[in-house]
Amino acid sequence: MEKKKFYINMGSQEISQVKYGNNEELVIYATENEASMLRHKMARMNDADFRAFFRAHVPIMQYHNDESNDDYDSNMTEAFQMIYNLGDEETKRHIENMGIFSDRHL
């Protein structure tokens, strides 16, 4: 399959073939299937974030025992790994500078 250029905005969790606003910070070259897989990971991040919102209103549940937060973190890391693997050199450099994959990023 042919790879196309996509612009990624992790803040809004958008993937677009059209450059607009500030969505050019992360650029990937992906097939439609790969872009769909990344969209799925972002949707799972959104679902986990929604569940974490409700958990935040339950005072007896501790943050570090919250599966929804773990799910969000895991999906975000997997999404950044996909973006890194499919990204151009500038995207890879940006992700490396973020320290997402190091043990000390938190």
C-alpha cells in the first residue's frame, strides 16, 4: 500500500492529511491501515481518559491503583512508539527530545 503524509496533533488527538494550525509538529508517513491503527490507539486513550475523569470523583480510589490511568499511559506510549516508527527525521528527533521512552520521563 502507498504511504501518505499525515500530520499528528497529540493534544487534540487528530490525524490529518491537511496541514493547518499547529498540527505539523509530528509528521508521519503511513498507509491507510497504519493511520487507522494509530486512530484506534488515540480513541482508546480518549476512552481511558473519560474513565479516569469519573474515577477522579471517587475519593476513596487511589490514583496509583487506577486501571484507567494505566490504560491511558500505555496507549499513549504505544501511540508515540507508532509515531516514532512512522515519523520523519524531525518527528523522531522531537520524540527523542521529549524523553518519552526513557525511564526518567516522568
